[in-house]
Amino acid sequence: MMRNTGAGNRHAHWHGHRSLRGAAAVGLLALGLSAIPGLPVAQEQAVPVETQRLTPAATGADTYFGTVSASKMSGLSYQARGCIVAVSEDAERARKARSGQVLVKLDDQRTRLALKTAEARILDLAATVEERQLALAAARADDRRRNEELDFVAEEFERNSTMLGRGLINETTMDAVERRFMDAKFAAERAKEAIANAEAAVKRAEIALEIGKLERQTAEINLADTSLTAPFDGILVGFDENVGDCVQEGELAGQIYVPDQKAVDVFFLISRLSAPEPARVAVGAAVVVTRVNGEMCDGTITRIDTEADLENQFVEATVDVDPTCAPDLFLNEAVEVQVTQDRVEGTYTVPNSAILGENTVFLVDEATQRLVAVEAEVVSRGTREAVVRLPGADGRLLVTSGQSSMADGLPVSTQEPG
């Protein structure tokens, strides 16, 4: 009995000693002291967290409905009044036109007669110019003869003046010479006046000829206006003219547009247009236009109106369609317009639970398996997810569980969603 009691006391004493050693070690660790050699050290407990691998995020994709329209629609109007005598069969049948093709021909008898009259008038005016030029040449030739005669009479007058001074001739002879000199001088002056008059007549004739040419151009334009031509290669809209119909100047015959230049008229939400970057939809943004048969075309926003609809707060915009697939679209066709944003470096979509407070998120240092607290720029926040900007965080692990007890440097065990 005594031996068994002694053994039991020793066993109890040994267990009590081991408990005291463990308590002492825990107390040293709690005080920040080094553990006593030979004593076991408690390990830091890693907190399990859920994470996601950060990849550049698209900021969103919205679908709107729009209708197809022509980007370059031009009117076909008559430039003259008259009655239709011919209509292009090709244009009526195929509803297509080539640049310069005559679509409608009006009665042009009067305009052709006016053009021939203007051409004949030009011939008459040209002949008048030639006559005036011949008269000018004759006046100049007469002026040369008058000057030569004046020079001869002037020399004779000088000789007779000398002879009169020497008494070789009498006064009567000198008077006759002087009258011839004065007549020659007056004749030379009249010749110069004739030249000036002839030059003025030539100028008037040339001006009249220029007026005649302008009148001919007017007649040519009037004749050309009797033909309605296509300004460029395109598709005709509302073209339904008949032979015998009489039209007025300025009357609309139809419209024409370029088939590979089409656009979609669409209405965007103000919230998408006024969102912060990069979620904002702006001019130059790429979109995808989808037809009812599933065909897709690329497009670009080229215009955003400055006025919103009062009731539903939509803003009208224009999307230019890629020219390669635009010819297949029908005018007024209903299509879907999907607005997406390209992935932006340093911008990510994260659950709202990953953001603590205003803008604090935790990344995991995979080398040490510890948390790193960083401040993110919140671009936009939705009901479940938010778009944040974290420069240089591509490929990093982000904690998505968001427990409020997290702290910088806390050891964790990560688990990415499967």
C-alpha cells in the first residue's frame, strides 16, 4: 500500500511541475521576452482569408437600342422649273445612282435656244471687236502720217522765217507758209484724238464681248439645270418621278446617301455619361452594334448631344458604324448598341466587402503570407461591386473577406475562389 501511494505522489508531482513550466513560458512570451531554452514556444495563428487575383477590369457594359440612319444624306432638288421628259430607268429600278448620272431630264427647248442665241451674240461681238481694232490701227497709221507732215511743214516754216528776215520773201508768202504749219499741227492733234477714241471703242467692244460670254455661261448653266444629276455614288431614297410631271425650281425629287457611311442614333443614360473615369462614356468610345440576326459591327461614338430628355433623362448620341459592314444595314433598322470599356491598367473590379472604411484594402505578400494595407482610389461603387484604381497591383492577391479585425502585417492563410 505504501509503495503504491509513493508512486502516485511522484506522478502527480511531475505533472504539476510540467504545468508550471508551460505557464512560465506563456508568461514570458506575453511580456515580449525570449523564451527560456528548452521550453516550447507558441506559434502565431494564421487567419484564413478569401482572396482574388487582381486583373485589369472592364469598367462595365451596357446595352441600348438605336436606329440606323445615313451619315451623309443629301437632297436632290430641281434647279429649274419645267416638265419631265425622261427619267433614268436604272435609277428607278435599282434605286442606285453613279456620280454624274442623269436621273431626270426636263424640257430644254427654250434653254437650248437661249444658248444658241448667246453663242451667236458672242460671234457678233467678236466681229465688232475686230472692227474696232482695225479702226485703232488706221488711226495710229494716220497719226504717223500727220506727224511726218507736221515735221515737213515745220522745217519749211523755219526756212521761210529765215528768208523773211533776209528780205528774200514778202509777208504774203510767209503768211501762206504759216497757215500750212498751223493746219498740219491741228491735223496731228486730231489724229491723236482719233487714236484715243479708237482705243476707247476697242475697250467697249471687249467689255461687250465679255458680257456676251457671261450670258453664254448663264445659258449653259440654265441648260444644265434642266438635268437632275447624282452628286456622288449612292442609294436613292424617296425617288419617284414620272414623265409628264411638271416641277418647280427648288422642289425636292428625292434623297441620296453613301451606303458605307451610316450611323446609329441612340440614347445614353446621363449616369453613364457623367460617371468618373474610366467608366464614363465619351466621344471616341468604342461600341458594338448588334443586328437582330446576331451580326455585329464595330462603331465609334462621334457625337453626344448637350440636352437631355426631360422625362427619362436620356441624352441623344450618334455612333458611326464601321464602313465594312455599314452597307448591309437598312435605314431605320433597330439595333442594339453595347457600350464597353477596354481594360484599364491599374483599374480593377472588386467586391464591396474587400473595401474597409472609405478606401482601405488588404493585399497579401505571398512571400511572407502577411497582409499589406493600402489605400485604393475608388472610381465607382455599385450595389455589390466597386471599381478601384491600384497602380502596379496586377497579379497581386486581394483579400475579399473584409473582416474588420484585419491589420497590416497579420499572417494569413489564403484561399482563392474555385
